[in-house]
Amino acid sequence: MTALLTAYVLMWPVLVLGILITIARGFAKDVAEARKEGRPII
Amino acid sequence: MPPAPSGEIVQLGIIGVLLLLLLFYGGTMWMSVAISRKKENADDYMTAGNRIGFGVSAASMTATWIWASSMYASVTAGYTYGVSGPIHYGLWGALMILFIYPFGKRIRAVAPRAHTLAEVMYARHGRSSQLMLAGSNVLGSVISLTSNFIAGGAIIAMLSPLSFGAGILIIAGGVLLYTLWSGFRASVLTDFAQVMAMLGAAVVIIPAVFFLAGGPSMFAEGVSAGHVTPQQESFFSSDAFMNQGAPYIAAVLAYAIGNQTIAQRLFAVREDLIKPTFITATVGYGATVIGVGMLGVMALYLGIEPMGGDVNNLMPQMVGTYLPVALVALAFIMIVGSLSSTADSDLAALSSIVMTDIYGQSVGRRNADPKLMLLIGRITMIVATGLALYFATARFNILDLLVFVGALWGCLVFPVIASFYWKKVTNKAFTLSVIAALAVFLPVRFQLIPLEGAWALLVELLAIIGVGVVLGIMAFGFFGLRPAIVIGATTTIAVLPFGFGFLRDFETLSGSLVAYSVSFLVCYLLSVRSSQDFDFSVIKKVTGDFDEETPVSGAEPRPGTDPDDLDRVTADR
């Protein structure tokens, strides 16, 4: 039970890290596309 | 096990807090100035041109949905209900983003260049439906703004010698400054930096508190010390579901439909990116909020007593008790980021509603002056900030107000969604169904009439139907009408034997459910015999840009911009 609860507590920051990387990569792609098209990102 | 907490928590001090706030609001201000234009476009001020990319939109949707209150509430759920508590707060909130996405695609398809949902209701039904939705949006956003200011004032007062009043003034001033000039564009872009700070802090803080507070051994020691009950140890706690999860499922569906901050992002993102944006925000919100809720679970197992008996103090208390000052500063930025990203979205939402629904549609889209519109939007932000500051200092009961607004939106969910799919729904059906639902909800939620005898049976019957309506709406978005009817009817029949004599003990849940069922029954019964055969293409023509930039010679008019179309379809509004 201790191992299960430990995994339960620590799985969330791992998932958050995955999303953080996804969003950061998406943002970098948005910036690159905006630069290529010569327009502001927003 | 680490040494027992002494009761003292790490302080950041006045200089530390002010430097962190200067860094945070200075950075967001710099981003806002970088994208500002001397002459802002009124439509971009509200929807950023309807073509923002995946990275910006996913960051913005995630940042907006995660607000300071959601972090505090998840920690409280973990402390109160144990291991399943944060799931029954965060998972349902996350799934609601997902359940709203199919409706979002439909809304965007019928109104590609709208600014607010209320504006679409104007095009679909007329002024009363529009004002009903706009009014509930304004109320909800002002309350949300107030709640975020309160959270900011409280955290500053707890981690520094500054007062609560000084804290809310700094937060309100910081958010207003960077949002005022560029509106939604500033809100969306700064959301990226804020979400990076929030998510990055969550990645570090959750495991740091876990290991510094004792690591895996805290669980066995907490059980042997008698800190947790069998229900709190269970992943399938019925207590957690009935008291936390179930009312929340009903309420959050309403929040996602009734909240202009979500609708605004729906209209801003590039249409082909709606799905990945909503999926990323679902996982991002769920993982962050449930993860932060683990601090409450840890506090429970460690046998921590909340400072001053207030569970809202638990999160800063856990962080301030176990973490070194550098990580406390990181946690501070996480909380300030979460409340600022939602507060700036509320300001942008409020300005859009007043610009579009109060000014724009009242003078007519062709007569609207974009310059005046922008001025109105900026004045709205200043007035809203002042109002929220007043409510924050008056210490109104925010939870009661939020429950009220949640139910108000619960009354709107079926009529709003049905209006996007069913040609027969009339303005009368929309308006009366919302009023009737509200009239039944209020006495149930606030127990104005004791829930006993025939009244209790009637309320339980309506609540049982409400369960079917909620699940039916969710199923409809993904699977269509037939499966929705089957799922809704089956659920209602399945709950029938258990609901009577049981639901009356859960007035929050029953109140939300009757709001759904009454609005569904009245809207359905008034519409089913209606001869109206609404043409959905009208919506595209009535909603559209207010601020026409230099038109391209010979180009086809964008949806909603052809003056002849507009004259024709708005003649009877």
C-alpha cells in the first residue's frame, strides 16, 4: 500500500511535466510560424 | 519521519514579497507592452483575431481554468476526504473541459467570428436571452475576480508582514496594468509565462514537500497514529463522491458553458486546433490540481492541524513548514500565477461582454464605433477591478456566491446547448425555462422550504431526472442524440429506486440537479410543439467583426460582414 500511495502522489508532477513540455514545444512552434509568416504571434 | 513541525512557517518578508511581485508583474507588463499597438483593434481586443496557435491557446486554456481557489479547494478535498478527495475535485473539473469540446466545435461552426456566447444567443433568440446569459456571465466573472483578489491578499498576508488590504491592492493593480491596454491579447500571451511558472513550480514543489515531510513512511505512520479513517484511506470513498464529486460534476458542466473566459478562448483559437487545445488543457488542469491536492493528503496523514482552524491555510502552511525559502518563493509565484491568469481572463471577459452585448449589439454592429468600444472595454476593466476590490474588502461569502452563480449557469446549460442544435427552441422557451429552473433551485439549495413530505418527493423526482439530463448532455456531445436519450433515460431509471428518501439529505447536489431538470422539462415542453424552423446560418450573419480593417478589394466578405445580410437578418431582432 505504501508503494501504491507513493506512486499515486508522485505520478501527478510527472504528468504535469509532460504537459509543460507539450505546451512549451507548441509555443515555440507558434513563434517560429509567426516569424516565418512575418506576423506577430498574437 | 521528519521533526514535528514547530508551528512556525517560513516568511518571505516585505522585501522578498515585493521583489517577487515586481519580477512577476514586471515580466508580464513587459510582455504586454511588447505586443501593444498604438491603435488597438476592437475585435482583436476581444478575440485576438480568431486564429491563435496551439501553444498559446493550450497554455491560456490551462492557465485560465486553474485558479487559486481550485488549488486551495483540492488541498481541502485531500485533507477532508483523503486519497480520493483531490480526484473528486480535479478529475471532474478536468473532464468537463473535455466534455465541452464537442459543443465548442459546434458553437464555433455556427458562429465563427463571435465574441461572446451571449452575442450568439442574441443572434439565435433575441435580446432577453442575450441579456440573461450576459448578466450571469458578468456576475460570475466579478465573483471570480473577487475570489482571486482575496486569494492573493491572503497569501501575501500569510507570507509577509504586509496586510491583506495591501495584498489585494498590489494584485489588483498588477493585473489591471498589464491587461488594460491590449485586453484579451495581453491576457492570452501572459498566460503562457504564467502557466510555465505554475506547472514548473508544481513539478518541483509536490515531490519536494513529499520527501521533506517524511517520504513514503508517512502513510504507514499516519495510519498507525489514527490520523486517517477507512473512508479517507479508500480510493472509492462514497463520502468523497456524494459530498464532493457528484455536486461538482453537475456544477462544473455549468461553469464550462456559462463562463465567458472559456467561450472567449473557444472563439480565439484556430478552428482546427480546438480539439488538441481542449485535450491538453484537460490533462494539464487535472494533473496540476490533483497534484497540488496531494499536499492536503500529506497533511492528513501527517496529522497537521490547519492554522487558525482554517483549511484554506493548509497549502501555504505545508509549503512554509517543510520547504526552504527558495521553494516557498516558487510556491508563492505558483499561486500568484494561478490567480493572475484567471483574474486577467475575467477582466478580458467582462470587457468583451460590455463591449459586445451591452454596447455593440444595442447600437447595431454597423453603427458601433470601434474607438468608443475600446474605451468602454477599458473603463469596464477599471470599474470591475474597483467592484472586486470592494467585495474583497467587504468579505462577502465567496463560496455562497459561487454556488449561486454555478446554479444560475446550471439553469442555462440545457437551453443554451439545445439552442445550437434544435431548430424549434424559441426565445420564450429559453427565457421561461431559465426563470422556472431558478425559481425551483433557490428554495431547494437554500432550504427555504423544508425538504419533507410531498415537496421532498417532488424535489427528489426532479433531481433523479436531473441526473439523466446531466449524463444525457455529456453523451450527446460525443455520441449524438439517440445514445444520449438512451443513456439519460437508463440513468434516470437506474437512480429511481435509490434516489427517493436519499437525495433530500444532499441539498447542494439536489439543488444543482433540479436546475438541470426543470430547465430541460420547461424548454422541451415549450419547444416541442413550436413551429419555429430556425436557420442556423443566420447566426454567422448576425455575429461578426465590429472593427473592419482595410478590406481587400474584390474579396468575399467574411462571415457576418456583408451589410445586406446584416440588414436582412437583424430586422426582427
